Amino acid sequence: MNTFLTQCKYLYVLMLIPIVLSAHEGQEARLKFWKDYYNPKLEVVQQDVPEVKIILNKIGPFFQLQTNVKNFKLTPDQDLKNNNTWTGYGKLFINGVYTTRIYGKYLFLREIPIGENEIKVILSSNMDTDIAYNNKIISDSIIVQFPEYNFAEARSKAYGLSIQCEFSDQGKINREKLSKKGMKVSESSAYLQCRHDSQQLLQEFKKEMSKFQLIHFEVTMKSRLKSIKVWKDFEDNDISLSQARKKIIDIENNIDIQIQERLELQSMR
């Protein structure tokens, strides 16, 4: 009897295998369908295959993206009017995130994220369908490092930005408000956050810092975040002004101690 039951179970498992395989194949087909549905491609059929080449030009403090196309025409006037592979627009992606459409040869980029960035342009038909040749989407991409200046220039720029925290129009207004309360400009989470953000430019140059510079930079940045938290607590009425000032004194006094401890650890290695 046990042998019979075992054989039945074995046969049942064998019967399930094709069903599982079929379900698996169906799942892959469904995934492919939805992938193609949300990212449709239009295959090139004409002899002259479209091409795109992008260049990033520096124009003063801004960047100008130059998009050169071949066997393809940028047609903002034909948007949603046809679906061919020789007219349309470019789709701009920065670090994989869609940014805007490109309808002309030149496009100004006011901001580029700090660090290494991928800038990519994909050719698209007027009906928002990516154009492909041999099932490969027609695009071009470049890698851009920002900021492009050296360590000395970055330090100078960071210093200039930190000065603006106090002496810009908004900085002067905030300083006057604090002064009327008998407080210093540094006794503000907004001011300290501005100072912290101004130094973020130096993050990309840690490898170029001396041991002391790196330790001082890291300790100072962490201490400033703690100070921002203290003044936010004060501004939210969670602590008094005297309590906030006492906490700040403790944080500032601890900076030199932390720097010294880290220097000693470095010398022991």
C-alpha cells in the first residue's frame, strides 16, 4: 500500500512539472510584455540610420549641452502627430533620471550634481517611442565630473559660499533679526546649515587633503551637524537659550580633543 501511495505521489509531481515550467515561461512573457509596453521601441527601417552625438560645453558658470544628430530631424512642431524613425526629439537623462526633452541643438544646464555624472540622450519619435536599430536603442552618453576645478579652487569657492551665509541680502536680514534678540549670527540652525552646505564642495577632494586637513574637515563637519541640531531644538522651544549655548560650548571644546585623538591614532599606525 505504501509503495502504491509513493508511486502516486511521484506521478503527481511529474504531472506538476510541465505546469510549473509553463507558468514560469508565462511569467517571463508577461514581464517582457510590460517592459516593452512601458518602454516601447521603434525599429529603424530606412537605409540611413539615425545617429546622435552629445558634447558638454562650459559657458561661464553654466553648462551647455550640444546635441548633434544625423539622419534625424528635431521636430517640436510635429509632437504627437506621427510615429516614424527620422523625426522626433531627444530625451535627456542625468544619472538615469529623465530630465527633459531636447528639441534644439543647444540646451543650457543650470545645475549638475556634485560628483561623477552620466549624461545621456536617447532619440525618440514624436509619439514618445524610443528609436532602435537592431533592437538597440539609439543614444549617446558621456561621463562628467563636477566640479571640474582643482582642490585650491574648490577651497576658494567654498570659502566664498560660506561668506555669503552672513553677508548675502538674506544673510544680513537674518543677522539683524538675531541681533535684536541679543544673539550672534552663528546662533542659528539656518546659518550653520548654510556653512555646512558650503563646505560640501570639498567632499570630492578628500584624497588630496593632508592627514591633518582631512581629520579637521571630517571632525568639523560632524560637529557642525551637532550644532545645527542644538539650534533647531532651541528654535522648536525644546531647550532654553542658556541650555543651547552650554551645549555649543561643549561641542566646540570637543573639536580640538577629537582632532588630537585622531592624530595620535594616525601616528600609531
